[in-house]
Amino acid sequence: MTQAPSDSDQRPIPRWVGAALLVLIAVLFSSNHVAARIAFDHGVPVLTAVTVRSSVTALAVFALLMVSRVSIALPGATLWRAAVVGVLIAAQSYCLYAAVARLPVALALLTFNTFPIVIAVLSWLTGGERPSRRTLVAMPVILTGLVLALDAAGWITRSTASTDTALAGVAFALGAALSFGIAMVLTQAWLKPVDGRLRSMLTMAVVAIITGGVALSGEGLKMPVDSAGWTGLALLTVLYGTAITSLFVVLPRIGAVNNSPIMNIEPISAMFIAWLVLGQTAAPLQIVGALMVVGSVIYLSGGRR
């Protein structure tokens, strides 16, 4: 006998707790993308990476739901809505990994992290939650800080990739931002009453079916060529599964519009992880940009609900 989610599963959580959780989720996402780049450099195609991580995440969350005795029965209309969100997340997953495969990780994430603007605009236009004054003030400061912190223009000019490859990477990252922004708005509008773990399981199952079907209809699923590739694939699967499930649980409970800009700390996290793992250093202007982003995140998290 399974049970429905309790009221505590949907109860709003304190703003500062939600902000701290979103920062942690952003770090998990950035770590996942660094691991993905390692996997791509060692023989793992984008479709294989998305299919493996989504399949494992869906199965793990399904097992968690069974152990927790949470009912997975949903009305037909809700299932269709979850499928639509899943299609959008599938598009976002492929586009973002395709961008990471073509651009430096942090530059791809910088472009992708325009998605909070997509969320704010779409929610506003559809009569949903309006951006707060703090959000409207913080967004341009965050974007400016990101550009400084990641030295985007310098990375583009120093890139060894061709211009066409770089432009394709930027286009993929923008497509990922648009898909993810729409998915988050629809999740809050359509699926907010659904248990966050169940939302994650349904979404990841749809992603796995779509990307797996496309891969099998083409060249098939290709595994890593060495141990480094296997390590990257395993890490991106664990990190992404943890991050996306946590995001689906946390974000609807604190409000997507006025809290999603906190996720802009993700490319900053990627920059520091690259420094720790790869020995890359940051210029003084990049540090100033990082401080702008962190300060804006603190400013956002200190506002009233």
C-alpha cells in the first residue's frame, strides 16, 4: 500500500535554506559538466551520456519512491504534462552537453545561465509570479559579473575551435537556456502538487526514452574507450542525478522566478573547480566578477519571500 506525499513535501522552506540548497545544487551541476567534458574527451558521445545519466537517475529515484512507499499513480492529464516537461529537459540536456563539447565548460555555462531571465519573462507574460525588485536589480549585475569572471570575450578569441564550432556551441547553450526556462515555468504551473522525486523520475524516464531511441536509431550507444572515460561517465551520472532531483524538489517550494538567479553561481563554481582540478588560475578581473556574482546571490537570498 503506497501513500501520497504529505503536506510537508509541498510546504515552503525558509528562504535562506532554499538559497543554500540552490548554491549546493549549482556546484553539483558544474561538477557534472566538468565530468562530462572528461567523458566526451574519452570517447563518450553526447547522446550516450544523456541516455545513461537519465536512465540511471530514473531507476534510482523509482527505487527511492518504492522504498518510501510514495504512490506513483497520477491522472492522465498530469502524465501528459510531465511528458511535455520531459521533452523540454531532453532538449536542454542534449543542447547543453553539445555546447560543453564545443566550448570551454564555463563559457558554455555562462551562456546557458541566462535561463533565469527566460523564467522571469515567461512567468511575467503568462500571469504568473512577477520578478521582485531585488531580482530585477540582481540579474544584470549577475550577468555582468559572469562576463568578467569568465573572461568570455577572451576565451572566444583564444579558442582553438573554429568560428563555426564556437557559434554552434553558443547556439546550443542558448537553446538549452530556452528549453530549461520553459520547463521550469511549466513545472511550477503544472506539476507543483506532484512529489518532487516523482517529477524527477518521470522527467528522466522521458529523457532516457527519447535520447536512447535517437541513439539506437543511429550509431547506437558508444561506451568510453578508457578508464578516464568511465570515471567521467560515472561521475556525471551521479552528480547530475543528485542535482536534478534536488532541483525539482527545492525550486517549486521557494519560487522559481525570484530564486533561480541563484543558480548563476554554477559557472563560477565551474571556474574554481577547473582551478582546483586542472591548475588553471584566475586573473584579478575574473575574481572581481566572481565577487559580484556571490554578492548578488547573498543579496537575493536575503530578501523577503
